[in-house]
Amino acid sequence: MTLKAVLFDLDNTLLDFLTMKKLASAEAARAMIAAGADFGVDADRASALLYDHYLQHGIESDDAFGTFLQKHNRRKLSYTLNQDDRILAAGINAYLRAKQHFLEPYPNVVPTLLALARRGLRLAIVTDAPRLKAWQRLHTARIADFFEAVVTSDDTGVTKPDGKPFARALDLLQVRPNECLMVGDWPARDMKGAAALGITTVFAHYGVAALPEELARTRAAEHEADHTVRDVAELVPLADRLLRPHPA
């Protein structure tokens, strides 16, 4: 192959998204308890319950706090009492403050992106996140300027492994599938979708670390990627090998 571009998934590939979610959920649970919520468990257990609720209810959901309170708060919420809003607002505000603090790129992401860009490689994001949330995360993590294209679920109306998001990114970068890498942490979405178009795939093994243990094992076992990296920095020597001319 003649390597010209690298596509990246965003959450749990460039950003340590689930660790942020776990830490922010802990801050939110403690704030809701302080505001009067009664979950019948201590703060640590409430934090774990809220994090698990996010994973099951939908990691991008906007109503996670409300549905969590309805399910676990012993004071059933009617959304008509000031006390209900007080608890809900305390949790949301604590979560948002923590999110800004804890959302960071994985170690070595910035040096790796710099190294790839200096080699003349074009970089893009292909994510299932909604457009605005994706851009918010990129700017919060201070890596938005590295990418020539950002393809989100809003841009194609479908999510991975559908081929449309990958094809859109290739079109925006003006590269062919065999000139591109796709780096992602979710084999059933990132690897399967990219491979179907002929894109060389790279499994970001490090991205499953914050998942529940059984799910992490499943993700790591199910991948059939062309390459595996256990640290994002390993992409640089991989790119160098693929950029090196092959002997005739």
C-alpha cells in the first residue's frame, strides 16, 4: 500500500472517554446525594450504578440523569417539585464540571498526531458521536486542529459499521481505501466497517481498558484487524513501515 491518510475513531481511541465518564459519574452521584437524593446505597455504589446506567441506557443519551433518578431514587420524581429539579441540576452541573476536567487525550496522542502530520499523512475522524458533541470533545481535548475532516453520525445518518461514514471520510480526503488506515477500539464497528471497503485496520487495544472486564475481553477477542497497537504511539513506527518503499 501507499499510505496517505489515517482515519481515527474518537472516543476510547484518541480520548479516554469511558474513564472520563466513570469519574464524572462519581462526581454527579455524590452531588445528587448531597442535594437530597436517596439511592439506598453509599456514594461509591451509587457512582457505579450511574456509570453502568450510562453504558446500558446509551452513552450519548441526554436523559441519563433523569431516568437514573426515576429508577434508583427512593424519592420518586414527578418533575413538578423544586426539590426534584434541585437534585437533577446538582448532578448535571457536577457532571459537566468534571467532564471538562477529566476529558483528556490518551498519553502520547498529541505527539503521535504531530508525528503523523509531519510525515505528510492526512488525518480524519470517523465517529458515531453526534456532530456537536464530537466537536466539543475535540476542542476540550485541544486536538481539533489536527484533523482535515470530521465525519459524525449526523453527517451520514448512519453509524458504523455502515460503510457510508468511512466512504465520506475517504472522499473528503481524496484518498483511496488502500491508501488509508482506520484506527479504532470497537472491532464490530470500526474494524468491520473499514475492512469491508478495503481499508487497512488497526485495533486500538488500549481503548478497552475502562470497559467492564467481561466486555473488554470480548472486544479484544473478537477483532480481526490487520494490526494491533497497545499504545497509540505504536502507530508511528507502523506508519513508517507502510511509508517505506517496497523493493521491486
